[in-house]
Amino acid sequence: MSQLDSLRRILPLAWPVLVGQVALLAYSTIDTILLARYSADDLAALAVGSAIYITLFVGLMGVMMAVAPMVGRHHGAGRYQEAGEQLHQTTWLAFALMLPGILLLLHPDLLLKVSMASPAVEIKVRGYLSALACSLPPALLFTAFRGFNNAVSRPKAVMILQVGSLVLKLPLSLLLIHGLPDSGLPAMGAVGCGIATAIVMWTQTLIAFALLRSDKFYVRYGLHRGGLHRPDWLKLKALLKLGLPMGASILIEISGFTFMAIFIARLGSTAVAGHQLATNLVTLMFMLPMALGNATSTLVAQRLGANDRAGATRIGWHGLELAMALSCGIGALMFFGRAQVLALYTDDAAIIASAMPLLLWVWVFHVADASQTLAAYVLRAHHIATLPMVINALALWGVGLGLGYWMAFGHVDWAPASLQGAPGFWSAATAGLVIAAVGLCSLLAWVHRRERG
């Protein structure tokens, strides 16, 4: 199988994931742009609140995403009823994860204490997280639907729902941020963003359930009739065995950004608002390697299920090479055009000045992020998740967060001003990602050598 053959198989699965994930990220982008023009305090509340929510949700989502490599193998082997059964069991897993997630969102006291946000910002963060607590159940259930569809090579169904939901999100956020004073609807700022997200997520998930029951595509998986199957403890145990280290690894990665936002909040609303803009931009850039990772992982899992290990190896490497090439080009584009891009977010000169130094690292940051993402996705298709979790912990927490905190607040005499404060965090985060990329790519090379025997 040539690189061109792999490309022809990866891209049809990757582009719908990319479009869907960009639509999902647009939720945050819309809120960021609207609040950047509304209030610095509300934007700061969005930065801190979304960092807390994303950390929690992505950790729980990571556990549930174990459904994808498991369904992919069943699908590749032609065991369609077994693939459908995995969705039933993942739904039970979603129910189990909802309660602790909601409780943590309603009681974020510890993380708010660490952030040292001002009282005005803290009140807004609590209101925002309370609204998002209502969106967590449908978000987890939709994660199961998304993982299943990606694994059976049907990402367009997910994309259509995510893009359609975006059409609802924009007017709702605009309405609830500014309110309609003449009609008795108060302006809610950041809290309105959270309420809008909850409404959109419930709508999206109910439509997804209706699709499962009515679309003939799902008949061979046994999903078109009957109720939710009983919990199968052996299958749930297998999901958790793979899902827990997957969730922990993703949590480690995203928590680096979370604690960056929380610690940078100590520097004031302008500093954390600048960080929010930079984070939103690199997250948007991350959507491409994540889409390629989803597609590559799906194909690798299906090849492994069909007992074609040579084909799985080739697709895995070709996906990694494609992601690295594209990330080099996109990283360069964002690096040289960072001033123009930031101007699209806000016309507040102080916030732009705060964000600009953070994007000096964007090129290397993006290439390293893309490389470690693809390697991690392919390793999950091989059901390898524990060692990648350890590598991420050492690189992203030890180097990225630990060194970043020291650079930002340690009053390092030898470091120039450009490497202190928020830029210190970003330089260390880039170094951590480079180390993670080298470690995960090396592990993937070892796995492929071992499978060749």
C-alpha cells in the first residue's frame, strides 16, 4: 500500500471529523469573540470556567472513547452485532460518569481557590459551570454516538449534527449574553454562553438517538429496535481497562492548559484573556491532526480486526507522515500571520499585546502536538494506552507545567522578560510537547517492529 493509497483512505474519513470538530470548537470561538467585545471580566470567566469544564469533560470523554478502537476491530472482523453491543455498554459507562462529573462542576471550589480569580470573575465562573453541568449528560451520550460512528467509517452523520447545532448555538449565545431588556430577559454574559451550550447539546443528542432508531444503516448492528441492553460486566471491564489510561492521558494533556489558565489568572484579567485567545487559536489548529488521528486510528483498528497487521502498520505511519507535513505548513502560516489572526478576535489593544508573545511558539508547538496526537491515536488502535499515559505525565506535567510554573513565577534571574509570566508557561509547554512527541513516536516504532516479529 503506497502513501497515495493510504491518503485516499484516510482523507474521506478525516475531513468530516475535521468539519465536525471545527464546528464544535466554534462553540468556544463564538463565545470568546462575543465576550471579548462584551466584558473583560466575562471573557476571563469564560477562560477559567471553560478550562475547568474542558479538563473534566475531556477526561471523561477519553474513558468513553475506548469504544472506537473496540468497535473498529469488531467492524473490521465483520462482527457487527458485537460492534453494536459495545455502544450499549458505552452508554452505561456514560451514565456512571455523569454523576461525579456534575458534582465536580457544581462544586469547583478547589480549582477556583487555586486560580485566585477576583470575586467578580469567580461569581461568573460558578454560574457558567452550573449551566454546563446541565450539558454534561447529553455531551457524554453524544460522545458514545460519535465514537461508534467514527469506528464504523460513518463520520458524516456526526458532522451533520455538529454543524447543524452550530446554527443554533450562535443566535442563542448572542441572545443570552446581551439579553432582551425590553422583554424581561436580562443580559447574562458568560453564564448565558453556558446555558446556550446546554440547550444545543440536549437538542443534538436527542436527534442522534432518533437517527439510531430510524436509519437503516444501523440495522446490522442491532441498534434499530429494543431497549438498552443490560450491563455486561466483562465488556465494561474491557472498556475501562483501555479507557481509563486513555482518559488519564488526555486529561494530563488538557490539564496542562487548564492549570496554565488558572495560574495565569493570578496575573489579571488581561493576561488570562490573552491566554484565552492564544489557546482558542492553537485548539483550532489542533483539529486537523485530531481528525487525521481519528481516521488513521479507525483504519488501523479495522485492519487489526481483519488480521492485516502489515496494512495496519503502513496506514499508521502514513497517517503520521501526513500530519507532520500539514502541521509544518499550518504552523508557519499562523506564525507569520499571528497579528492579523488575533485582530479577528478583538480590537482591544491590551488583550492583543498580551496574546502576541504567546504565539511566538506556535510553529514548533503545533508540529509537536500533531506528532504526539497521531502516535497516541494509532497506539490506542493497538490497545496500548498505559505507557503513553506515563510519557504524557512526565513530559506535559513534569516539563510543561512544572517548568512553566517556575519560569512564570520563580523570578528566574537568567531568563529574559520574554520567558517570564505567561510566555514562560508557553515556552515550557512547547518543550513538553516535543518530548512527548519523541517518546510516543519512538514507542509506536517499537510496537511496529515487535509486530513484524
